[in-house]
Amino acid sequence: MASHELTDEHRALLDFEREWPIGRAGKDEAIRTQFSLSPARYYQVLGFVIETESALKYDPLLVKSLLRAREDRVQTRDHRITPPTGS
């Protein structure tokens, strides 16, 4: 994990993720309004932030949860892309 210092904006991203209710609609619009970022850019920045030691120290439960969710998405995507080997 990288050891970049968290900025106020990075903490705001983590706070937003922690507070947004799971499954609630309208997150993309809230991202645009609150952070002036496209959802794609927001998730790029969030992906960088959750890989830092500072984020892990700031909110370990959230960061571990986000890292697990990302790993689950990667495994699901890889499973769909890679055909099963048959005998």
C-alpha cells in the first residue's frame, strides 16, 4: 500500500462512500453535484485513495470493504472473460 497523505477531498470521498446508503439510486448525480467529477473519474480517484495507508488508517472498515468489493468485481469479470477449461 502506498503512503500518500490524505487530502480533505480524499477524506470527503471516503465519507461520501461510508454515508451513501447501499442500493440507493442517484449516486452518479450526487457525485457530479458534490464533487464536480464524472462518476468514472470519481471511481478512479477513489480506487487510488483506497490503496493508501492513510485511507486505511482513516477508516479501516470502509477501506477493507471497498477493497473486497473491488476484488470481487475483478474476479467476477475475469471469470466471465476466461472460459472454463474442459476435460
